[in-house]
Amino acid sequence: MTAALRYEWRRLWSIRSTYWLIGITFGLQLAGTLLAAMGTSAVENVFDAAETVSQIITLGAATGLSPLFTAYIIAMFGVFCFGHEYRYGMIRATLTAVPDRRAVFAAKALITALLAAVMSVGCSLIGMFSSLLFLDTRGALSSDTVWYVVLGAALFTVLFGLCGMAFAALVRNQTGALAMVLLVPLVAENIIALILRIVSQDGGDAVELAKVLPFDAGAQMYASSFADELNRFLGYDPLGAVGGGLVFTAFTALLVAGAFALFLTRDA
Amino acid sequence: MAVIEATGLGKSYGGKAAVIDLAFRVEPGSVTGFLGPNGSGKSTTMRLMLGLDNGDGRTTFDGVPFRSMKDPMRHVGALLEAKAFHPTRKARNHLRLLAAANGIPDTRVDEVLAMVGLHSVTSAKPKGFSLGMGQRLGIAAALLGDPHALILDEPANGLDPQGITWLRNLLKQLAGEGRSVFVSSHLLSEMALLADQIVIIGRGRLIASGAMSDFITSNARTAVIVRSPDMALLGPALAARGADAQHSDEGAYDVTGIEQSVVGDLAHEVGARLHELSTRRATLEEAFLDATGMSEEFIGGVQQRAPTGQGSPGDYGQQGEHR
């Protein structure tokens, strides 16, 4: 296992995409959170400090109205860890250097998860820094509300990164996996949710199924109190942070398990 | 030093057998050429040997399967395809990556890059490499762990004549150091110069294996050439020894099934004059073509076109019959 970890670690840091993905993620997070904090500072006496910091560090995703932008970029690390292997024919070189496929897969999953967690927390810290520059939010930084959002966003990003890795291992095509990372949560789930709502218009309860759409459910992990109020106003009762987190974790586990099983049995 | 032993190798794709119950042995201190027509299963066999493809059978290196090895690149070096690297990962970093997994020091990376002649492009991105440079990088990767055994799939592809000569000398030197070298190639003339032993397959089955010299000598095209005005005396004597004499176009006889020296002794015994007594050895190509005659997977065909220039483009190109 240590051989596979050494290999994967060096693989990660010996390609340019690692550096530009980190740069893009942190750069856009810094620019976005600075703009958000600056914009909020123009509004007088209207904010709950903890709620505001939560919205800034997630660039509004904690409202439940927009996706967690940084998670989509970070998930590309997951896609690339298998995508590059198949796109450039490296998989055979990898498996002649480390023939233990279980170790290769585990090392990729571990490093993807670790990197996603560190990057997500890094993004949250950037958001806190931006809010401090323009807003009096120092007190909010010690509130549970903010740190639950930080933790939830990190967990969501880790699981999302593992989904990206599993998509790439399943389809063995980098472009296809990138498309799935974007299309499944942003398009497919919304279409399914819309269909369920239409079906339920005449009093059915099919709309309840929308609660277990995995990426939507997972987003509850970093939803703020504003999102709860908004959902109540709209008459929607999602699973909540724990329930949604469990649904998304189960979905990710199934996806990763399927990818693992196929990786062990397929020809390289 | 590693003895490579493959037994019962088998692989099917969609119900079609690509490799069937293949067994052979590669001895240390030799270069073993792996020959077969296109689509005969050579690359599949090599992937099976390294556990990259799932199939039947077992391959061991001094009794140990590749997948069970710790630091496998220290025992077995492999080149399976050209240009199997990330286009923007520098050549040196590509090798450092492989070295990291096998406990190989980075100093060895520079050694093998110098060995394959890529010392001037260690910091270059391989996306600009020619096929030959890509092959050299792949060979460097195979040599990285200073392994006892080498498995190389078409390593001469893309190399220029100087590169091919370099590769031949390198592989002979490595075999001379007691390593087992198993190498496939389509270049039969090159293989004739390189290999001591051969394994020939056709349609996934073993056709021949053993010493290269025995394979060529046993081919029907190897014959003793006899030119004599006294064939009336010599012919029956040859027949009595079980030899077969066929009249050739140039007034000589091609005699098979008997050594040249024995023919000379017989001629002396029966008082036959000899104007020519020599041995024509089959080339590896002739022997290979005879051995694999009905084992080609893909057969090309070209129709004759009228020299009047009135034929249509469709007159060519009946290639690719699939049997």
C-alpha cells in the first residue's frame, strides 16, 4: 500500500493540471468571496454574521439555491486520477509498477479524499479571510453555524471527488467522466426532480423521491438556516444534514464499490 | 537470474479465442524472440504474463507470479506499448514516478536516461517525442529496476537503423549478463541477428519453440546442393540413406534429409564426381513463413490492374480478408 501511495502522490505532483486546478480553485474562491463580502458590506445592518459568513464561504451555495462551485473544480482531481491513466495509456505502466490493484485503487481514493478535504477547508478559510476584510464577522468565526457549514462543505467535496474518481474508473474515459460530474448533479437530477414534481401535481407523493436524489441530498450537509427557512416557505421538507449526508454517502459508496469491482476484474 | 515459465496461458474476447493453452520457457542468459503474424496473440500473451489481462494460465519468474512481487520493477522490466506516458510529465519525472513505487533511487533514473540516449531531454515534455524517443523512454522504464527479466513488445518500432543496432547490442549484453530477455518483433531479419531462442505462435497457439538454429535447420528449405555428372550413381545411394533428391532448375539437385558431409562420403564411396557440394540454409523469414503459413489472421490481397491506366481506383484494395 505504501508503494501505491508513493506512486500516486508523485503522480499527482508531477503534472501541471494539479497546479492549475489548485490555482483556479483558490483564485476564483478568493475573487468570488472578496466580491461577495464587498457587496454585503454595502448593505447596512441587515445581516446575521454567522449566516453571512456561511453564504460567503460557499459563494451562496449554503442557501440551497446554487451549487457548491468549488466542489465541481475539486472533483476534477478525482476524475483525473483515473482519467489520465486511460487517456494516455498509463494504466499498464502503473500496474507494472504497482501490480496490486487493490492498493492502486485505495491509494487513488485516499489521496483524492485527502486533497478534496484540504482544498475545501482551504476555500472556507479564504472565504473567512475575505469576510473579515469587509465585514465585522470576527465573532461569527467561532460559531458552530459556520463550522458546521465548513465541515459539511468539506464532506460533500470529498464525496463529490470520490464520485468523480468512480465515474472515471467506470467509463475509463476522461471526457465522459468530466461530463458526468457536471451533468448528473446539474442537469440529470434537476430534470428528474422536475418530472417528479409534475407527476405529483395531482396529489401524489412521488415528489418525496426527489429528497433522495444523491447530490441534492448531499447539499443539505452545508445548508444554512436560511436554506431551511426558504424550504419551509416553499413547502419543501428535505432530509436535513445527517439524512442527506447518509444518502449521498451511500450513493458514493455504491459508485466507488462498483468501480472498484470492475477495476479488479477488467483487463488493463 | 529469472527463469520465465508460462503454462496454460489462455484468453478469449467475446467468445473468440485469442490465446490458447500457450506454454513456453525463457531461460536466463538468452534472448528469446517471440514471433507470430499480426493478430496472433503476442501482445495479449505478454499482458497475460504480467497479469494485466485476466485470463487462464500462470506465468512465473523464478517461481513467483508478477502480481505477487514486491518492488516488481526490480525483478521484471516491461515495455508493452510506445508512448505510454502523460504528454506534459517530464521524461525524468515519468521515471521518478515509477521509481518511487519500487524503492529505486532517483540517481538510477539519470543512469537509465543516459543509457538510452535521452540524457539531453530529461526535462523535456514527452508530447514532442518521436516514436523512437518514446520507445527509448519505455526501454529506460523497463531497465529502471535493473531487472533479471525483460519483457519487451516490439521495442524496435520507430527506432532508426542506429537505434536498432544499439538496441540489439544492449539486449545481447543484458542477456550476456545472465538475464532473461523475451522480445517480440515483426522485424525477422533483426530477430535473426538478435535471438538465440524463439517462441512462434499463430492464431494464439504455439507453433514452435526452441533454439533458433534448430528451427531454421529443420526447415524444408534447408538442403544440400549437389551438382554431379554421375547422379545415376549417386542418386540410388542417397535414396538408400533415406535422403530425398529433387532436381532443381539450374541442373543441380536439392537433397534433404542428409548432412552435407555424408553426401560427400557417399559420392566418394560410389565413385561419383562432384562439381558442387554445398548447403543452402533457409532464412528465418522462410522458416517463419513456412511455419505460420496457415496461421495468418489478416490476409491482404492485391488485384492486378491493367497497365492501360483505365482501371478504376476500386481495382486495388481487396485487402483485409478476415479468416
